[in-house]
Amino acid sequence: MSTDHDEDPAARSPASPQTPVRIPGLASAYVMIGAVLVGLIGGMLIDRAAGTQPLWTVILSVIFIGAGVYTVYREGTKK
């Protein structure tokens, strides 16, 4: 029978280090959706201000999608 007094006080301490949490599937999806939206919206705003049609939309979309894939990969391969 275990009581609260048998626990290690360091385990209950808020200052104890916690292991990093891997990105679950839904969070990975949010990262990718966010990357696509930021690239598209940012590119569209720059294109509207600069008078160029799809140039910055395509460039920023590719950059942000690549960054999203890298983030999901990096978080998924952490030990």
C-alpha cells in the first residue's frame, strides 16, 4: 500500500526537469496548416503591395512549407 509520504519529494517539485513531449499527430497537422497559411497570406499581402501576382505567394509558401516539414521532422525524431 502506497501513501503520499512514500513518494520522492523531488518528483512532485515543480522545479524538477520534465522530459520533452513529442508532437502528437494533431499538433503536427496544426504546424503544417499554420505554415501554409502564413506563407499564403504573407505572400498575398506582399504581392498586393508590390504589384506582382503570384511571385511572393509561391516563394513564401515553399519556404514556410519547408520550414513546417523540417519542424515536424525534427520534433518527431527527438529522443
